[in-house]
Amino acid sequence: MTGALAPAKPLTATDRCDRCGAQAYIRATLPVGGELLFCAHHGRQHVTVLRDKGADIQDESARLSATPAVAPNDER
């Protein structure tokens, strides 16, 4: 199934980059099965080639620059 048919689960802080171990923000689901997780840095290096080879890319790197409008209750 592709990402258009089956919603991908969100990446969490426990998902780690397969290259360096940093928090993963990009998931590449391979057409032959399996997935690769990347931090934003390594994702930018590999996402074009993976997409060209048919991988479905879930990119959540925009969360790095997102600022919450209101602090959570426990941070006030």
C-alpha cells in the first residue's frame, strides 16, 4: 500500500536515524518492503535517490522549525 491509501504512523522521539542515531524526521518506505529512517540532514542527502527508486517518503522535518503557539500546561 502507498501512503495515499494507508496513513503512515507519525514519527516519534524513539524513531532514530539509521545513519547516525539522531531523532528521525524522514521515513522512506521501500517498494520491496521495509523502511529506512533518517534525521533531516541524512534525509536530504538520500531522499531524491530513494524517491526515484520508488520509495514512499514521509517527511516530518518541518516540525524542526515549528513553534507551538502556547506552551503546554506543565511549562507555564
